[in-house]
Amino acid sequence: IREAARARYGVVFSSGRSETLGKLTRIGHMGPTAQPIYALTALTAFGGTLNAAGQKLAVGKGIEAAMAVIDADA
């Protein structure tokens, strides 16, 4: 999934660190990319990649949920 997301959308995900290495897919947005819009980009790319792999997800619903959290914190 990580390789496909990078090839398809240019978005890079991590495979975790230390005890989580290889056990999860990590969405990291630190430093200058620690903005809510980048989390939305990552969620869209992740969902789109899963859809392309045959796991049909309602990506828009996930984005709506993330926007609700962002808007609640604004």
C-alpha cells in the first residue's frame, strides 16, 4: 500500500518505527507539514490507494469526519 500510494499520488507513508516497524502504516506530518490540510491529503491518498487495490471505501466520508475534527478545533 505504501509503495502504491507513492507511485499513484506522490504521498509517502512510513512503516512505523522501533516496536511498530512493519506493524502499521504511519501518517507523519511534522515540522513545516504539520498543517491540517496535509492530513486530509494523506487520508485521501490512503483511501484512494485502498480503493484502487479493490477495497471499496467511502473516502469522502472519512474526509468529512476529519474535517469535523479540524473544524471543532478551529
